[in-house]
Amino acid sequence: MPWGAPGIVVGLTLFFGASFPGSELSGTGRDGGPNRPNILLICVDDLKPALGCYGDRLAKTPNIDRLAARGIRFELAFCNQAVCAPSRNALLLGSRSTSLGIYSLSENFRKLWPGAVTLPQYFKQHGWWTEAVGKVFHTGHGNHEDPASWSAPPFVEKVVEYLDPAQKDRLTREEAYFSNQLLDRIATLPRGMAWENLDVPDTAYADGRIAEEGIRRLRMAKRRLERENIPFFLALGFVKPHLPFTAPKRYWDLYDAEVFTPSPVQEAPRGAPPFAGKRGGEILNYEPLTETNLATAEIQRMLIHGYYAAVSYVDAQIGKVLNALEELRLEQSTIIVLWGDNGFHLGDHGIWTKHTNYEQAVRIPLIIVAPGVTKPGSVTRQVVENVDLFPTLLELAGLPPPSVPQPLDGVSLVPVLACPDARVDDHAYHCYPRGALMGRAIRTERYRLVEWKKIGDPPSQAVYELYDYAIDPEERENLASKLPEVVRELRQILARHPEAKPSAG
């Protein structure tokens, strides 16, 4: 159901003490809050579904798990491009990379779309107080936050930081990238360590401070609600488990290092084009990593352990925020969204970090709690993508579809929130550019088709990948040549999407 098409009417009543959804734009509901819902958007950098609530038996994530127990968990949620800035653009503008023509970390969306209205900006225009703490829009690599989206200046924290004196007293490559320093001399800077395991308090690193500041903003928001009847849109952007894996020692100690084993699939899928995957890249900006030692079990175990420690660290910070929301008696008047901006390869196919069209890079966690709408502990296999959050939150808040200059590519998930078996679309769409080639992909509940070709070339010039997740969840083989009838069917779905815009960068 594309944006602007006739909606699906859902017979729901009593949302925050008013008729669903948000029929009143003023007045007082339960807990002394307005009938307009508050929004708490929790963004987590590089978080794949390595969570207990997603069935990961190693992950120790009690706080995200209890959030999932309150709302609906999306089993098949996917980012629109597996890299930070374009993924966040898709969420916050409701527009896919291929619609915007922005695929890089460095290109700010305002250069191409100066009049674009972002998701928080639209809420701001309709009377919400909007704030950002941490990494919400991508900052770094020459890019910056978006002041127009927020009612108060964004509170931006470090993505890369070290506490070890040997590391903290020098500017490393990734610190320079994320703080927009010496961008023309990155290769001359030293590499920082890929991990750090020190006995320090949670607030010694950024995510502890983001949680602390987020709680302070929630308390201020509560007072604003009581005094001025102004609802809030608070976006918290946690930075772990993004590299480096710097988490306090207590979170490393939650795990026995011996339980972590390298991926059983260390090679590219059989029959996959060589340009579909990658080697090296972002991971090699960290010590002591090389393409050679990344193939060893010892280094792989250390990196996987570090990733899980960082996930548990950020889970604890999210728990503090959720506790504060409950203590302030705001949980029944607040919609909560927990979203990971992209997945993360942990050695599968010999790949680390993201930047591919494969499942481990594009599958993300998505949990939504909408009191009075979502059923506690529900799960859906509706296939969804980042751009769907824009229309979903607007519909939940009772706001009209916006008239904005940027393309709005998503569909509202409200019918699915109310009934997990409902279906509003038959696939998700994502992409990744590789040199002169654009890899456009669709993911249905069972299959992924990736089309690789130059932008503007006819489909007859394309190279295809096809994966069947019912029989091959680890993507061991490209089945495009073996299942031409499936390729033909999925190409018809892909043909419903316009050609990708050329890169503006």
C-alpha cells in the first residue's frame, strides 16, 4: 500500500484515553499527558538482531528483551542501505537511497533536498517538542546533524573514543572521520585498537552519557507536558556496538570467551559475482587487524566477543532509559521504537562490518510499543524497511500525510501493529552501490533477488543473485541460474520500482 493510497481501516479504540489514532490534538489523557502520543525513538548503531528476543542464545540483552515483551517484534525488518548515513536518511526522510540519489557517508541530504521535511521536523511543525541525543543523523565523514529537525540544539556524542592512555592521547583514523578532522589526511593517522576492555563506569564511554542525558531530557519533557501540554519526540542515538568494541569490563565478563566460534561460512556464496562481497574496508582502520589475521579463529573470537559485550553494554543503557520512562509514568502515553540502522557481518562470507546486500548486513531489529495498539509479546513476519517508519508514526499520532518535496516511499505498518498477521506489502527493497554498478535488491519472506548493473542500463545487461532463505539461510549458493522462474517472478516485483538516481557525490 503506497503512501497516499487508500488506507486500511483498523477498528481500534482508546488510544491514550482518546479514540484511535490521536483524534484530539489537545486535551489531557491518562497519566496527565496529552492525547497526542509522545515518541521515544531509540536508534542503535550497527545493531544486528543479536538479541535474546530474536532467539540469539548467546546474547545477554534483558532490557531490549523486556521491551519486545511489551510490544511487537518485526522478524523481517531490513535497512534500505547498509551504511550509516543513507540508512538514517531513509528512516528520517522516508526516502530510499535510490530515490534521493545519496549513497555515501559524506553527502548531506540538505544539499540535494534543501526543503526536505524530516520526520522529527514534521512533528515539530505540529506542536511536538523534538530533541536529539547522541547519533541520530550521521555526523562525521564531512556530514553533520540537522538543526532544522530539532526544537533544541542536538546533543552529539563521540562515536569513537578510547580511555587507555596509549590510545586516548592521539588522534586515530576513525576518530578523525567521526569528528570531521583532517579528513584529507586520514591515511597518515595512526590506527586505533579494535577493542578495549577496562574496568570503568558506564558513563566513561559515550553511551552511558547518552543514557544519562536522555533521562534528563525525559524529566524536562515530563515537566513540559504538565505545565504546557506539549508532547515530546525524543530521539536517542546510541553508538555501540559500532567499532571499536569499547565497553566496560563488566560487559565483557558477562560472556565466556570460549562460547564464541567463527562463522561456519567463511567463503563467498557459490556462483556469486565477485563484486557482491568485500574484503577489508572499515575494519582495517583498526589495530591489530590485517586481512591475514582476520582469517584466524583467535582474532575472530575476540571480535565477536567484543561485539556481544558492546551489545550488552548498550542494552544496559537502554534499560536505564526505560526505567526512567516508567518512573515518570510516561510509558502509557509514549510510543517507543527501537531500531538498528544496519546489520553487521561478523566474519560470515569472510566479511566484517556492513556495506553489502547480504542478510547479515541488511537485516535489522525493529521493535514498536504503541500502548493501546500493539499486543504485548507479539511477533510478525511482515517484511518491512526503514522508510515505513515515517508513515507509521504519523498515522499513530493522528497526523495527516505530509506534502513534502522529497519522495515518500514507505507504507504504514499500523494494520500490522494491531494484527501481526496482516500484510501491507509483499517485499522490502534495498540497495548497495559497488563502483560503477548498482545492486538493487528485493527481499520477500522467502527470497532475495539482487540485480547488479550500471544505472540506466537495461535489465538485459544485469547480473543476478538469488537466495532462498527457506533452504539456505546462510546464503551458501547463488541460485539465480538454477531457478530462472523465481528470478523472472521477482524481477517483475523489482520492475515496480523506478530506476536508481545517479549518485550526487
